[in-house]
Amino acid sequence: MKTGKGIDIEKYADLCARMDGMLNNRKECLKIASNEGIKPDEWEEAHKYWQERITDPEDMGRTAAVFMAFWEMAKFRLK
């Protein structure tokens, strides 16, 4: 599967799990991404890319299903 700005879907899901509840707070998201060594422009490009893929109706939910599996594993690890 392709990557968004060098961030694969597993890493993206992990970051989203860490950002859960604050994805609308750009400053906090960038802080979390930065703590993982990701520059602001890299995060923003990857986030845009993966959101487009996850919500693309032509993808028929395949990317969304993969994302959700990784996201749920990441949420479990964060407990």
C-alpha cells in the first residue's frame, strides 16, 4: 500500500490513535507528530492523503478497513 509523505497506514493509524479526541486541534496534532520525528508539512500531507484514501468511495472501504484494524491495535497498546 502506498504511503502519504513517507508515512505508511500503520504509522498513520498509530498517530491518529494518539491524537484521538483532538484531531481538530492542529497544534496538539503537530506536537504529537513532532514527538514521533514527523515535520508539520509531512503530517499535514500524510493526513490529507490518508483521509482522501479512507473516504474514497471507489476504494470500497478497503483502506478504511486496514486503517481501522491498525487504529484498534494502537488504541489497545495505549491502554
